[in-house]
Amino acid sequence: MPPKLKSNSVGLAGSYAQAMAVTAPLGSVVSSLLAGAVFAGADLPLVTLLAFATSLVWIFMLTRFSKKINAAGGFYTYTSNSIGGKAGYAESVTEFMAFLLTTVFEGMFVGILVPSFLKVIGIDLPSWSWVPLTLVGVGLAIPMTCMNIGRLLNKYVAIAATTEVGFLILLGLYFVLKAGAANTLSVFTDVNLSPHGLGGLATGYLLAVISIAGAGTATYLGEETKSPGKNVSRGMWLASLLGGGSMILATYGVVVAFGVSNAAALGSSAAPVVELAAKASGILALILVGLSVNSLIVSNIGTNLSASRILFSLAREGGVPSVFARLNGRKSPYLASIFVGFVAVAISLGTPLIMGPYDAYLMVAVAASVFWILGRIGDSLSLPLFYFRRFRNEFSLVKHLLPSVFITAITIVGLGLSLVPVTYPENFSLALVSVVFAAWLSAFGILSGGAIDRIGSYVVGDDGKLQLSSFVFSSRTETRGSLD
């Protein structure tokens, strides 16, 4: 009997909580989205809007999959059941690294945000203060991901994430009103506001995509969600619309309140949202920083949950050492969670020592975005093949092929424009992506023991029972019986 996560641990609320946790609207606005401002400048609202539109198309694609198949392996299971085990394994690498590095750069931003806020109010922390603050930002999520997942998501994550959305909406409206006559639609229409041209827009877009598209991570709870065929989809849609809408409003408010003509200052400021809030009220800025740090920690809970379930699923299928399939008494893949957390801590403390905290943060953020985009290409290529090969009578050009073409085209163009020509620190990002792919994929033959045909094979039915999917085997057409 293979190890199995606890069935029916979460419902719609838990699915929404996971989706909203990784979307992390408030934490994203002050971290990865404003990292995008370094490249997109005052066009940040434009790239955020484009990323939101892309995210909605992608979520629609994921719901097409989740109607038919759910698993702890999430996205890579979709690809394995559409194209094959090799493609699924390659995508598992991209997804794992995207979540791992997102955990890193969001934790690193805690080490940037808190000193920046204190400096605004006249308190200078020592230069090494980023070390304990980053350790808190990354490490605090580790023990929490080993808890009872239903209690964690329903009683903490759902409440915290919803609170930050409400605060972000109010904050965005405040900035819009504060801007007064400076309000303008040019930040959505004039691409010349980007200080780095189309390449800057593309990089800003990539960072915005990884911020807004976090709602798709609800798919990694497929094995633990009650009636996953409907609750996974509903959770993703709810988080996407609420989180994405609030982020568009907030980024617009920040840009117009900061000053459209002051784009360079927006990009170079470590915490422009905090600076704006502090001008109105020190208490408002303090609340903003507190909720932002909490948002980043909650997001790291979600990314750790996702990454650990990728490792768990791969370990169960023979793609990584079987030790990562071990469960504790709460049916949590605790060793996988601890491994993800400690690797994230090592990267978040090691890279700033080499590059400096801010450049290391940008390098990791761009690398995470590249991994994320590569994964989206895999999803988009998989969808039409999945329906054409497995459910041909339901195949639709509008529902399955057109979204795939759109996502594939816009991600490839965005990736190309953002990385050519290669500059610092993006060159380190590309090097990291290349090294990880080469090392992990070359080690596959040693670690898997020839288990390529099993990658993506474990799925659950809507009743929560574990099954072996025959879709990963080209010679079979039906799912085997329950393994529970």
C-alpha cells in the first residue's frame, strides 16, 4: 500500500486559503510586484493587468484539468497524463524550483522591508540585521507546514489572507484618492513609461505573473480536498478574482500617488508603499509592515506545502528518494517540508553574502519567474493533448486549444524579451536555472531506478480514494481500481 495524504482534510475554504496564500496580494505588492517596478517603472499597473488577464486564462486551463484529474503532484501530473512521464518529470523540476525560490525571495524581502520601514521612521538597524529577519521570513513557515493542514488553512491562512485583501483594497483606494489630479490612465496605455523599454516591461510582466498566478497552487491539495473536482476549481477562481483585482488597484494607487514622472524613484526605493503610508501615518505604516510580513510568511506556508507535495508525489512514484514520501501522524510529508525549508534558508542566507541582499533578491526573483514561466508552457501544451487524446468527444478549439496557444505565445515572447540581452543580475538567474536543470535531470537515471513510466501515475477520484492512472501508459485507456 503506497503512502497517502489524508483525504477530505480541506474543503472549499481550505482550497481558497491555499490559493490565496500563494497569491499573497499584500506581500506580493510590496515585494515581487515592486521588484517589477525596477524594470517596468510607472508601467507597473499595465504589466499587472496583463499578468492578471494571463492568470485568468491559465486558471481556466487548470480547471479543465481538475474536472478530470486531481493529485498531490498537481501541474506535473497533468503533463504526465497528457504528454508522458519524461515531460511530467521535467515540469516537476520547474514547479519545485519555482516554489522553492519563491519561498526564498519572499523571505529575503522580510530582511529588506523591516529595515527600510525602520529607516523611514529614523531607526537604523545594523547592516547584518537582514540575517535574522530573513531567517524569520523563510524559517517560520517550516514547522507550520507539518501541522494539521485543515486546521492550518481554515483557522489561520484563510483568515489572514482575507484580512490582507481587505486592507490592500482600502490602501489602494486611499492612494488613489490621495493622488487626486495625478490619476491617469497613461499607466495602462503608454508603454514608454518603462525605463527599460520592452525588455523592462517583459521582465516586470514575468514578476507580476508569478505574483498573481499563485492561485493555481490549490491543485497540489487535490489528494487532500473534499470533492476536488469542484472545490479545487472554486478555490482558484475565488482567490484569483479577489487577489488579482486588489493587486491591480493597489499597484495603480502606488504609482499615481508616488508620481508617474518619478518612475525611477519608484524602482529604486526598497519599500515605496511603506514610504507612502508613513507620510500619512506612522501607525498606518506599522500596520502595513506587520500585515505584509505576515502575508509573506503565509505565502511561504503555501509554497512550502506545494513544493513538499511535489517531492512527496515524486518519491511515491520513484522520481526522487523514497524518504520524502514519509508521513507523520497528521499525514503530512514532514521530511519533504523540512527539506524544502532548510534548502530555502541556505539559499536565502548564502546568496546575499555573495551578491548583497538586494541584488540576490532580484536574481532569485527572476530565476523563480523563469522556472514558473517554463512550467506554464508545459501546462499550456498539455491541455489540448489531454482532451484530444483522452476525451476526444469533449475536445473544443475554444476551451482547449485557443487558451493553450495564447498562454504559450505570450509566455515565450515575455520570456525572450526579458532575458535578451542578458544583463546583471539576470545572467546569474539564467545560470542558476541552467545548472539546476542539468544537475537534476542528469541525476534522474540514478535516483529513479527506471521509474519514468510511473511519474504522474498516482491520482485520486472525487471520493478521495487513491488510484493508478492508466493515462500515463499509452497502451491503456481506463483507470485502474482504487488502491485504498
